[in-house]
Amino acid sequence: MKKALTIAGSDSGGGAGIQADIKTFQELDVYGMSAITAVTAQNTLGVQAVYPMTAEAVARQIDSIGEDIGADAIKTGMLFDNQIIEAVTEKIKQYQWENVVVDPVMIAKGGASLLQSEAVHALKKHLLPLAMVITPNIPEAEVLADITIRTREDKEEAAKRILALGVKNIIIKGGHDEDPSQSVDLFFDGSNFSTLTAKRIPTKNTHGTGCTFSAAVAAELAKGAGVSQSVEKAKKFIQAAIEGQVPIGQGHGPTNHWAFRKSSIKE
């Protein structure tokens, strides 16, 4: 049985964070585990409060997994501060985990900050050199690369700058592109650029798309797929999840984590 560990925040609304990750792992036939970095009070309307764990508490959760169950892939999400980032980095090194997917969660869809400003430096210095894949959206890539992204050329330059930090592969997600008809993700493995294109779905129910996508990448890596293959499968998974949206709550509803399985069964 293949196993994946998510190190991220808890979303009480169930659409993002560790809840989205574990749902995704389950749907892709991977045993899911978690180390919680923060408890958030949030729903479709936004984040009402964030209660971070101590770095010691996060490290101990990871030890509980590493000492007993082990993990075939690691996915990191909201890490909140530099102390947690450094603790997570040390544990990844200690257990020699290589399939590390970093979703550099910085800002919630409603605008709430989920990563303290001083933690960006720690993320770039400590964690990114251990990443097999990093999955930033355009605003996150702009912060990490210190560049404004408007064109395909800008995306490529940002990808090169972020890989220079030690990352092995990057996919810059296109959800924030202005093209109303399609979403184009840019994948870079250090040598070649490629794109993954999907029809843009007109919906407000996209809460948790980043978490879900990166978790799908981690699940596929855990099963032994290559990086490119994992990213392509994750793209199909998240596209189905967005198309099969869950219209709950009064704000940004979540994606549908079981939509890919149901569509696959129909095929």
C-alpha cells in the first residue's frame, strides 16, 4: 500500500487544507496521513481565525509517521511561520523523503494571509531545495521569483528563478490568467517547458483547488509515477473536480473530490 503524508493546515469547512488532501489521496488509491500545522476556522466566506501549532508539535506529528508508518510522498501546504518551516525541513531530511511536493500556500482565496512575511525567506532557503515539485499559482510565483508575471515569457523567467533556488520541477498554475476561455499551466523540469491546457469553467466554487492539485501530484508520485505523468494526472483530476463543483455555502464553494473517480467509472 502506497502512503502519502500531508503537512498542512486544517480547514474546518472541508474544502482545502488537510481535508482536501486526504480526500484526494483516498480517491487516487493512496493511504493518507497528516501533520497539522495550524487549525483554521473557515468556511466558504473566508478565514475567520488561524490557530498555529508550535514547531515542536508539528515535528512530533511527523516523527509519529516517520518512526512507524513511513511515507512514499510528502505534500506541504500552509506552513505559517519560519519555525514550522525549519522543523519540517529537518524532518524531511531526517527521514530522507524525496518525493516532496511543495504547495507554497501564502494567501487564502478570501485574501487572508496564511504565511507570515518573514517565512517566505525560510521557505526559499530551507524547504525549496528539498522539493521534487513546487506548484505555485501566479501570485505565489511572483513573490518567490520577485517578478511581475503578465506574459508567457514572464512565467518562464519566474520558473527559471524558482528552480535556481534548488527546486527540481515547477508547475506555475494558470488559474489567475486573464484568458476567459482556458487555463494554461506551465511546467518546467529544468530543461524543457511544456504546457497543460484545460477549458476554464465559469464558477465561483474553486475553494481548495491548489491543495487538491498538489495532493494529486503527491499521490501519483507515491505510486511510482514520474513527475510529468503525475502532473498530467493531477491536471485531469482537478479539472474534473472543478467541473463537478460542490455548490454549498454562501461564498466560494469547494471542488468535487469524487468527480474524477465517477467520470473514470463512466468511461
